[in-house]
Amino acid sequence: MAEAATLPGLEAELTCAICLELFQEPVTAPCGHNFCRSCLERFWAVDRRLLLGFTCPQCRAHFPERPELHPNRVLCAVVLGFEQGRPQPEPEDPAPELRVPCDACPPGGAWASRTCLTCLASYCPEHLQPHHQAPAFRSHSLGPPLADLAERRCPQHGKLLEFHCRPHRACICAVCLLEHRACPTLTIEKARDQQEEELKAQRKNVGFQIIQLQHSLELVQYQKQHVTDSSVKQKSSICCDFNDMKTMIEEEEKIAAQLIEAEESKASGELLGVLDQITAQLEQLKQYKEQLDTVLTHSGGMAFWKNIDELPEISLDTHTSPKQIEVDARKVELVGKVVSALKQILVRKLKPPLEQRVQQLKNAGPPPGPTEPTSANDSESSQTSNPVEGKQVKKRKAKSKPSADQRQVSCPDQSASLRPPPGPTEPTSANDSESSQTSNPVEGKQVKKNKAKSKPSADQRQVSSPDQSASLLKLLDLGLPLPRQVKPLFIQAAPPRIRQDFMQYNCRVTFNQRTAHKKLALSERYSSLSMSEQPQVYADLPERFFNCSQVLGLQSFGNGRRYWEVTTNGSSFWAVGLAGPGLERCGSRSRLGRNTLSWCVESFGQKLSAWHAEREVPINAPQPRVIGVYLDWEAGFVAFYSVGSLMLLLHSFRAQFQGQLFPAFWLGSSTTKLNLAQ
């Protein structure tokens, strides 16, 4: 009883997970699961057609190379012993409705034990004796009792249906065979065996397709969840952007009201001074008049002259009207014009529906232009005038004419793109020049620029008020186009300081198999990268890297702030960075950092350095195990951090990004592995 109880569990262990039958020539995958050799090879053949690599059908483990399969001889012996030792089911008595009566007996007689396929009749043991004894019946074919003997007769000729015509999908007799002599036919037994083999193959194929569809279902469910999460995150970001714009507009309203109140207070103060002066003069004249009345009325004799000498000396010149004091109408008018201009811009930009503006940006595509950072020898951008008081600051003269991407328009919500003040995790370079500062937008006081021998580049300037460019950044994030003559250089707010702050910009990044070099193997849902000794069977695509063992990320970024992390395992031969869409796919200039379209931090053995435009900057820091990449697209800022208990800045780059940017990765050793945080 104990042995019989364990047989179902043993049979489940000896069943292939693909065809759901006992193992036929079982083999073992590297992950430890067993399958029929034919089933596993067929599964991998479809995997390769779909460029999915080699995975285990049961646990989804990914193998960089096709594993070499050897027969599991122990498991073969166990399956053979199980089949031989499995008790055969005892024949059961047929159900009463399936019993075949003897055709030679009267109704209600004995049950038939055999059926003669020549006589097309069933006989009980007694009436079957002539078939065993008489030589005339020895050529007759006997078989088990058949309840459907009448259905085995040819309806046209009354003969036994012995053959099967495959083209006509019909069972035929020997006479019908003459009519089907041009058709391929088989005996009904062979046709049944062949049909059963085809049905078994179809069952295996169906089981395989079920596994593939389950895998596809998991991918679609993951994509659906990713779409939902991205939508929630984007709606939250849009809500924050609108709140920021509301705050900026309210701040502008307060400043405009303060300026008008300041002019009102100034005019009121002057009028109060004049009013006090006139009141004092009036009181003095009234007192003098009373004294004159007293002298003329009550003075006689010498007292008259005495009282005249006591009269005070007062100027009796004709009183001139005071000058007219009014509010500075020009200044108030300018404030009103600034507010009206802002209103007109918003009305003009918001007049088309949002869907129409989104479609216009989609059709326009990324703006053309180089992505190289501004040189330190470029001329300095001019400063804008104060948007409230209308005082214009003169531009600094330069010998060479500044380029279009270095000019700055005097717009109330715009200022130059400047380097943020250094914080505890971002030390400033000793070669950086001092930043210029703009005047206070409320008081109109201008701070003089610090003199320097070399002119600072556009990515090194700094303003004191980030709110002036924040509104323009928000409008751009919403897809609002700017005037043609305006090409702003944006201000960058200070980057986060701790990892928790970075994680609010965290985004999912996966490897793009279409760009991977053929020696790079992708696994774990395209989040793990390793180098294989044998080339992978990848399709030849124009976006695939040919010379350098590199791969780009599937995601691309054309605005906003992004952050992702990469974990390194094994030897230190890797590079992590960013690349533009125009990066070459072959040749020496396709290597990360060896061109103007990519920025990276590279580890080559024990040497750590930053690369861009074929220029190498050594990094004096320990080898990082987790690299954090922070991108601020609008500010033209990308930084690489060593993630640990503290965020250690490895290196940062400044550039004017154009178009979409892709995460980029390089591997230089088969013992190195990169994993993307999910």
C-alpha cells in the first residue's frame, strides 16, 4: 500500500514540464530542471527565432550560451524501471450497455467473445468453434467484440472498412479502393497510428505555445504596470509644475503691487512735506495779521512806534503755487505693460488645445544644433535689463562676435545657464572661473562683476535668482514654444545631496537588445549584462554596435531630471554613461567618451577616469560598486556618483543637450557583469 501511495508523486517527478508525459531521452538543463531532449531543443529553437536567448521553460533562468545537453542516464533508468514496475490495470467487465450479443444466438442469448472481421458478425464461445476447427474459417480475422460493427460496414458495398483515404478524409472498403486508386491510402490501423502520432505532436506544440503565451502574458502585465506607474508619476510631476507656475505668478503679482505701493508712498511723503510747509506759512501769516490789527486799533502816540518795532519780519512776497507732485506714471505704466505682456503670452500660448500643441512638438522633432559644450574661450553672454525698473545693463565688449547659443534676450523670466553653488557632495574645480551675478529684481541694485583674465563659458555663469528662469523651464516642460529670437540658456538648481533626494527622480532603465554588440549577453528581463566568449545569434541591424562591446538603454530622455543606478560585479573593466542618437556604431569613434556625442565614467582595471570628446580626466576615488547617474536635461548637467552611505561625486559634465539621450554601457572583460536596479 505504501508503494502504491508513492507512485503518483514519483510519476509527477518523472513527467516533462513541456509535453506533460514521461521523459523520453531526458536531459538536464544547467539550472537543474529535466526535460525531454526533443522538447527542450524545440523550445530553444523558437527562443532563438524571437531573439530571446536561451531560457529554462520552467524557472525562466537565462543562459548566455546554448548549454551542451547530455543524457541523464540515471533518470533514464528510473523512468524505465517505473514503467516496468507500474501495475497494469486489470481488465474490467464491460458495462451492460457495451456488451455485444452473439449474432448466432437467439435474442437474449449469450454474449459474444470474439468478432469475425470477415463474416462481420460476433460469436459466443460456442458458435465460435467452427472458426477454430473448420479449415474454411482459418483465414478469417478474429478480434475483440466490437459494438460498432454495423458502423464498420461500407454503406455502399456492405464490405468492411479496411482502408483510409487521407485526401478525402474517409474510411473506405476494398471495393472503394478501386475508385480511390489515384489517392494515397493506408490500412485503417496504420492510418490510426499515423494520426495518433500527429495528434501527439500537436499536443506537444500546444503545450509549448501555452508556455510561450504565459511568458508573453507576464511581459504584457509588466508593461501594463509600468505604463500605469509612469502615468501616475507624470501626472504628479505635471501637478507640481502647475503649482510652481501658480506660485511664480503670485510672486510676480506681489512684486508688482509692492512697486506701485512704493511709488505711492514716495509721492505721499513728498505731498505731506509740502502740506506741512504751507500749513506753517498760513498759521504764521494769520498771527502776523492779528498783530497788525492790534497795532492799528489799540496803539496811540509813541506806543504805535513801539509796537511797530516789535512786529516780526515776514516775507510778504506773492505766494507761488507748489509744484505738482504725482506718482511716476511712466514706471507704473511699465509695470502694467510687463504684466499685460505676460498675460498676452499666456493667452496666445494657451489658445490652441493642449493636444494640438503636443502634436506640433511631435511633428517638429528635436531642434537641430551641436551638442558640444561651450568652450571656455567663448565670449561672455550679455546680461538682461531689470524687468521691473527698466534699467538696462550694458553688454561687455568682446573682440569676437558671440554665437547664437551664447546670446541672451532681455526677458523677464529668463537668465543665463549657470553652475550652481558648490555643496558638500559637489566640490568645485580649481580651474573654474568665478560666476557673474545679476542685479536684484526688486531693488534694482546692480552688483559689479568680478574681473577675470579668461572669460567664463556659458555653462559657468550663475545668477542670484533662479525664479527668473524657472517659469520659462516650466513652459518648455508643458510644450509651449518660445519666440524665434529667444534661445535661452537655462539656470540649473542645485542637485540633490542625499540618496533619498535622488530617488525621487528614479526611473527604470533596461538594455536595448537591438543595439547590443554580438558578444554581449542580456538576461533577467534585459536588466543584466555580461560578455560571452561566443558571439550571440543577433540579427544584423543598423543600430547594433559592430566594433565596441557596447549597448544603449531602451529608454531615452529629452527633458526633465532622471536618476538610475548600475551595480558592477567581477573585474573592473566597464563604462557607464550617456550617448546621443547620432553616435556611430563602428570604428574607433564609436567608443563611449571618444566623441562629442557621449559622456561616461570608465574603469579600466584599477584606473578610474571620465571621458568626453577624446579627453580623459583621471578620478582619484575608490572603485565604486554602485554607480548613480543623475541627469538634468534642461540645465545641461550630468553627474556620476559612487553610491554608498554617502553620495560621492565622481565627475560631472556640462553641455547643451539636443534631442534624446540614451543610457550607454561598455564591457571589456568576460568576468565583468553590470546589473540595472529595478
